[in-house]
Amino acid sequence: MSLVGNASFADEATSHPFLWSKGKWIDLGTFGGTFGDPASINDAGVVTGHAATPDSAVHGFLWKKGVLTDIGTVDGDDCSAGVTN
């Protein structure tokens, strides 16, 4: 079983999306902004969600096998992504 969630850091100014898998927490990172939030995970372990950029835009992301990919936005500054099995 794998879980996704969000955690704040000691400085309380940033929070990152995390994946819990095989008894370990994995920090999925951000795009240089102050936060990221996971939305979903599928049976293959692919995580989707959204994360802030340094200029405070919010882009959708796809995390797969240790690689965080910025999937951008549809047409604007904000986007989030979800995944199905």
C-alpha cells in the first residue's frame, strides 16, 4: 500500500507533497515555490497534484519513479492534476 500527503517543514513557510511507500517517506518536491499538494496516486505508483513555482503560479505535476514533471497549466496561472488506475 502507498499513501500520499502533505507535510510542513520546521520553518513553517514551506510544505511539500510526500509519498509513503514500503515504509519510507519520499519528498516529491516543488517547482521552487513554497508548497505542493498531491491529489492522487494510482496502482502503478504515479502521483499527481499541484505545486507552486517561484513566481507563485500553481502548476499541475506528475511524479513517476522519482521524477517530478511540471505539466504546466491549461491556460492561466493555476492547475491541478489527478490520476486514475
